Amino acid sequence: MQALVCSSREKGVMAVSSLEEARSKLADPATLVWMDFNGALTDADASLLQSLFGFHDLALEDATRPGNGDIHRQRPKVEDYDDYFFLVMQALTAHRDDKTLSLTQNEIDLFVGANYVVSVHRGESGEIKKVWNDAQRRPGLMACGSDRLCYHLLDAVVDNYIDLVDDVEDLLDDLEDAVIDAKAGRDAVRDIFTFKRQMIGFRKGASPLREAVNEMTSREFPHIHEETLPYLRDVYDHLVRLSDMLDTYRDILTGALDVHLSAVSNSLNLVMKRLTVVATIFMPLTFITGFWGMNFEGFLPLQSRTWFWGSNAVMVLLTVGMVIYLSYSWLRKWM
């Protein structure tokens, strides 16, 4: 556990290392205390926080869950408990390969009260670290109250969403170029479905957060002041724009898959056309050789060399004639 304490803009921010020391600072209502827990809350931490702040059992249960996998991961939400509100966010981290984008979700839980903010996250969080360092450099960030500190944390998460869009667009352009080629094969289709699954995870983390922020701006939350509402509305606008972009990317991926399947189908049609031309040329030849190749008894022309060479000449003439005819028909069609 680590904590920051800000009593005023002039006095600056002080870091404390124990929960007991942070608790002693809460007696002054003008002091803002930010407690940060790296990792799921232990039973001892949960009991201490419940006795100190009176957190609800259900909120503490959400914060103490390990958060591994879709079953344990919480959906972004906000819950009002009168004395405080509980906010759940999903921070995203991207790992870019040549043709894939892997997204890792890190749940951030916030308890926001009158003069305190308690943050819980699983593992290192770039968003928490950024705001933590900013708060130490700029005391005014915490001097504006707990709701403004909550906004900065929320804004850091959403700004990271927007930064991920650049990687998404670059990878999407590469996929579009790859799927146009009919020879792309199964790898292109697999990359599309993998990327589409990542976009579903992206949307599952961003879209519910939009609903939570909208609820924070439209409802009466005791610890969100009027001065903070414009900042939260700005975050909501970013989330709305992000949601529209994710819908567009989903449509582009679906269209790219359709384009690839059409290219494969067109390539197959060209192959079938070539095979049909070859089969058409050999059809009369097969009939001649098959018919006269039967074992006729007493049919003297079959024993004649003239008949043999004459039939060969007829087959050659038929082949040349059909090739010329089909070539002329093809040229006339495309001229």
C-alpha cells in the first residue's frame, strides 16, 4: 500500500507508507488522502478499510476478486453508496506484433469519498503511475478535491484508449492490404478473426464505462461537484467517439473478410473457366478416339495407314479451330 496526502495547494503533497499514518490524516476534512493498493485486497486490508470507511461488503468483494479471466473480471460500472461512490474501470495495454494486436486488461477499482480516494488495481498500472507522479509534481491536482482526482484517473484510462486507436488503425490498414490478395490463404482469415476478437474485448471495456460516466454526469452524486461535471462530460464525449470508431472498425473487418472471400471465389471461378476451356477442346478428341478405338471386326479402314493419319489430321484441325474460335470469342467479349 502507498498513500499520498494533500492538505492544501501551498503545503504540497506528502507521501506516507502505512495505512495507520494515512488514517491519522483523515481527521482533517480539508485534507485529501489517496490510498493505492497494488494487487487484490487481502482479507485484512478489506476488514481494515471496512472499519475505517464503512465500505459495503459487495463493493469490497468486487475489489478483492482476483480479476483473472472474463468470469472474474468486473464490468465497468459506478455505484453510489451515499457516503462514497464505487467506480470500476478496465485499463488496456496493447502488445503489437507484425500482424496481431494483443490487449491486456487491468481492472482499476476506485472508492471516492469526501476527502479520500482508495484505488485498487491488479499489477502495475501505467495510468495510476502517471497520475501519481503528476500529483507529486502538481499539488493542485489533489487540492481540487476527490472528485477531480477521480476525473484525472478516469481521463488517463480514456486517453490510453484513444492512443490504442492509432495501433488499431495501422494494423487494420495492413489487414486490408493483405486480404485483397486471393493467395493470402488461411493466415489472413485467422488474423481477421483474432483482431475482431480483440476489438470485442476493447469494446467490452470501453462501452460500459461510457454508461458509467454518463450516469455520473446525469445523476446527483454527493461527492461530485458542479465544477467537475464539464470535465466528466468531456470524458463522456471521448468515449462516445471511441464507441463509434470501434463500430466502424468492426464493420471494416466484416467488409475485409467479405472482400477476401470474394477474391477467393473469383480466383476459383477463373480456374474453373480455364479447366472448362481445356475440357471443351478435348471433348471432340475424346469422342473420336473413344469411338474409333473400339474393337470393330472386319472394319478395313481401321487397318489403313491413310485412315490413321487422316484421323490424326482431323483431330489437329479440330483442336486448332476450337482454340481460334475460343480465343476470338474471349477477345470479342473484352474488347
